Amino acid sequence: MDGITLITGGAGFIGSNYADRCISRGERVVIFDNLSRHGAKTNLDWLRQKHGEKSFQLVVGDVRHAEEIKGAAREASRIVHLAAQVAVTTSVTDPRNDFEINAIGTFNTLEAARLSGNHPSFVYSSTNKVYGGMENVKVIEKETRYDYADLPLGASEEQILDFHSPYGCSKGTGDQYVRDYARIYDLPTTVFRQSCIYGLRQFGVEDQGWVAWFIIAAITGHPISIYGNGKQVRDILFVDDLLNAYDAALQHPDKAAGQIFNVGGGRENTISVWLEFAPMLEKLLGKKIEVSWGDWRPGDQPVYISDIRKAQRVLGWSPKISAQEGITRLFNWVKENRSLF
């Protein structure tokens, strides 16, 4: 694609993977990041080693500062907005910081796009947490998992919004602003309400990135805590598949502009967070994993499965990497790069 791709949070897990993809196909890339996240500098070193010192432009800045992101976006043809505070638990202990990064930071980035005059395509990584606990949806309990009683293909974009937890509120604020900038300012924006994304270069921690964290902890011997009963179900999506969805939206703004898509692994890539994940992980590790158990966390959905039919229909997108394959890939990468953890 011609022009400049600006990636906010571009030194993070998803951002560095997308930067790698864009650089590999010859795009001009600007990475905007405050480098506060663990692993950010490691990811930048990886990009430089793979593509060269001058393969991308790094702008060290913060989306909370309007003038900084405005300057970075001045010549952008595409903006992929990934910079965020990403943990529900952190949002509960520090809601102001969460709001300023996720809500104000997204507003600042949208304004930077609008004021640039370039009419850039704009992708926003939202979250399934905008649907809250989904108390209006009947849930049934099975031996190793929860499931929906009446949603065989999962929750669609028509699910009622219910911003639960400060994180849900801040990300939901950004979600709705991004959508409305397409209607009010004719900016070609697209919202992806993402389920659990996992993959290589994910430096997961206990309160965010649970698939990666469980693998990292199992390999490095860190303690693992399970909140709830371990039957919570998520549809998981390997990062390469997510990037395919971003590409589809950016390459076809005529189809994606103003749209919201639930994007996750769908029904075929569901797993319960421990009772079904543990046997898979223990087989890869070759031994039993001991865990401790704690209370449920606020806003934690017993089950969340994305109905991904809209993305399939509008964008021609669907996941290609199965949960088994993706988890194995991530396990092998963590094992090979244990020194990073």
C-alpha cells in the first residue's frame, strides 16, 4: 500500500507484528509509542535486526498528549490505533490513568487523523469487554466449560453494549467515538471488537494476555493463579489472523468504513481458560502444572464467543490458524526465547 502507515502502540505485541508485516511488503511505517510496556524495546530491537536500523521511523510519544500524536499523524495515509491501557485489574486500581490513555488518547488520535487533512483510513482495536457481563444472555454450565444456551455461533455486533469495569468504559468510549467519526466527519474508520488475541512476541502478564502468560509461567516456573473456576470460555485468535482482518479493512475502506466487527476465533477456536487449556499445556510441557485459585474478577464474562459472520461476509475474512496450532507455535517461541522472560 502506498503512503505512510502510522501504528500507535507500534512497539507492543500486536503493533510490532503489524509493523513487521508492513515493513516486509515495503510500506513506510511510523511507530508511535511511549515505550512504557514491558517488551517494547525488545520488539523494536527485533524489528531493527530483521529489517535494518532505518526500516521504520520511531516517534517516542504519548497519545495523551494531543500535539505529539497530531505531529506523528500529519502525513499518515493509514492509522492503526493500538496504544492502550489493556488490563481490567489495572483500570480498577487506577481508573483515571485508564481513562486518559484509552478514552482521551483515542479522541486525540481521531482528532489528529481528522485535522491532518489526509482523510486516513483508521483502524481501532476495541474489545469484547464493551458487552460487559452479558447478563441478558442465558449461560449454561458444562463439565469443563460454560456455554451460551441460545447463541450457537456466539455474540454478534447487535449484542447490547454494557460498559462494565473502568476498562470497559474507557475502551467503549473510544469504540463509539471511532464509529461516530465516520458518520460525522466522513473519516473511514473501522472498529474491531477483539476477543482474546495471542501469538509470538506477546509478553503476557497475569492480568492481561492470559494465553501467553500461562505459557510463559509454565515454562519459566512462575506461579499461576486462576480466578473463578477455570470454566470461563473464550474464542482465541492468533495474531496473524487478526492482522489479516486489519489488512482487509485498510485495503477495502469502501467496505469497512464506519463498520464495527466482532473479530475472534469464533466457535471453532474456543477454549476454557484452564480446565481445557491445562491438559493441552501440560502435554506440551511434559508435566503437571500446579495452580492457585482466587475469586472471580469484576466484569469477567463466564463465556464470550465472537459471532464472526459479519467480518466473513463484508471483508471476506476468517481465521486460518487453529487454537491447537497457534498455542503450539507460541509455546515453542517462548521456549526458544526463554531468556527474554
